[in-house]
Amino acid sequence: MTEFWLISAPGEKTCQQTWDQMMVATTRTNNLSTNNKFNIPDLKVGTLDVLVGLSDDLAKLDSFTEGVVKKVAQYMADVLEDSRDKVQENLLANGVDLVTYITRFQWDMAKYPIKQSLKNISEIISKQVTQIDNDLKARASSYNNLKGNLQNLERKNAGSLLTRSLADIVKKEDFVLDSEYLITMLVVVPKTSYADWQKTYETLAEMVVPRSTNLLFEDNDSGLFSVTLFRKAIDDFRHKARENKFTVRDFQYNEQEMNADKEEMTRLSTDKKKQFGPLVRWLKVNFSEAFIAWIHIKGLRVFVESVLRYGLPVNFQAMLLQPNKKNMKKLREVLNDLYKHLDSSAAAIIDSAMDIPGLNLSQQEYYPYVYYKIDCNLLDFK
């Protein structure tokens, strides 16, 4: 399970007592979840008005940051093309896997100094994540253009003989070049019609050079034949060839153009390789930064919500639960029993919702205790 429930409840006589009660209720007899304390430092509370406004701002910042974290992860998967299984091992926070980072969470005092007001800390995070989002757009756009141009060229060099580039198939000696009267044309003939071609090509127009056809290349369905004829017979030959289901390709042998295409392909391929390493490094570093920022936002939200709900002085225990998948419903019931005294109206809503099938309260997910979900499954593999 990569889903975590970050909850808080007010300190009983001590916060340790709150922790012990929750541990007994969820692990003593029934193994409903794996639990860790979630350490939030003594942040500056500020005024009630600021906290209420901040509560809304943090909700927006939370979903924006989650979006950026997912975008960076998904783009990492796109860039690592064939090695998507490697993606997971590159998605680290502070050098450790995400579950380890969350379960051993420590506030980063250097990045998010707790002497600053809550509003300032949230603005520091917001600026940082917005910068990552903007940088990702710019880097992705540049790399995608490169990749797209390379794929277009690769596509030209693959596929059916009717459409693919012929530059890497033909050689100079296949053509009559620099002749005022003669021209070599290239014709795609279905494999089932080879015999027809050999029988009829000399008679498709008046001025075809006898015995001038050669098979230059084959794919699964067709062959590419050369044939030499007088220039004045081109239109007539094309027309008759089409009637016989032979396809004349528009192709002029031009060494300069063909070399330019090859050089462009080499250049794009080299550029892509050059950009790949630094891009993956950037994605790793900034995934870590964005993920760390996201978990700090969760910490801020728990702090603000706990003060708003449970009042001052600050006295609550933040707890991180990793639910056992089979027992999620049971865990919810146990927590509601344990904390329903905190907010009787929420408990009543929950009790009635359990009695009314089809009533979906998940939109607002309101419980008598402070609750935020953290889902570490960030990749949407197609």
C-alpha cells in the first residue's frame, strides 16, 4: 500500500498518551495499520484570521504541488522510454525511497525556517514549486521537439516502400545520371506481381530501354525496381504503370540532399543523447525537491487545521498511518470511535452515512479528527 493517512488528535494529559491510545486501538489486537509519529516543529501560530485564510491557501497549494510532483514523475517515465521499471528507483526524496522519507519525516529547518511566519513558509514553498513547474515546461518542450523531429525522420526511413524514404536503399550506380535523353525511374511492385512486371514493363511506354529493370530492395509486401526510359515517355509510363497497379515513386537521385538528411539524423540523435543525461539528473533532483515541499505542505496543513480545531495552546499529536489494505473500512470505524468525542456533529454525519447506502461523503472527507491523505503512487502507466 502506498497510501498514508496523516491525522492529528489533541494531546490528552500528554501527546504521548494520545499516541499510545491510537497505537492500542489500531495495532494491539487487529493490525489495522502501521503507524509512525509525524514530527512537526513548534511553528509560529499568528492570528486566527491569518490561519483561516491560510487554511484555504494551503489546500490550493497542496493540490498544485501534488500536480507538479506527478508531472515530474510522469515526464521521467516518458524520458526513460524503454526502462520504465527504472523510473521507480529514480523517484527518491533526499536520496531515500518515498515511503522511508515520509515515515521518517524530519522538518527541513534550512529550507523552511520555523522562525518565519506560516504565511512566509507557504510562500517560500509556492515560489519554489512554481519555478520547478516553469522549468519543467521549458525543458520538456525543448526535449520533445528534438525527440519529435528525430521520430519523424526515423518514420521516413521505415514503413512501406510506397511511402518511406529511399535515400538509404539506393546507390549512385543504380541510376543513369546526367543524360539529356534518358532517366531512371523507381517503381514499387507487389510481390505477387513480379512476373507481370517482368513481362510488361518494356511495353508500358514506347521508349523503355529493354532489359533495364533491376530489383533493388524488398520489404514484406513489395519490391523496388529500377527501370530506364526516355524522358519524353515519363508521363505515358506513369499512367500505364498505375493502370497495372505498379506505383512509380517520385525520386530524383541527389547526393547532397541525401547526405543532408543523414547528417540531420546524426545531429538530432547526438543532441538527444547529449540532453538525456542532464535532463534525467534535473528530473531526479527536482522530483525530490517537489516531493519534499509537498510533504512539508501536508505538515503545515495539519498544524493549521489542528490549531483551528483544537484551539490554543498548541497541543496535538500528528500521526502517520499506513492502512492495511484489507482493513481500511475497519480502521476508519476504529478511528471514528476513538475520536468521535472531538466533534459530535462530524461523528453524527459519519454514522448516518454508514447507514445510507450510496451516500458518498468522500468529496469533503470530513472526520472528527484532522485527516489528510498522502498517496505515493504517482505514476499513471498506460
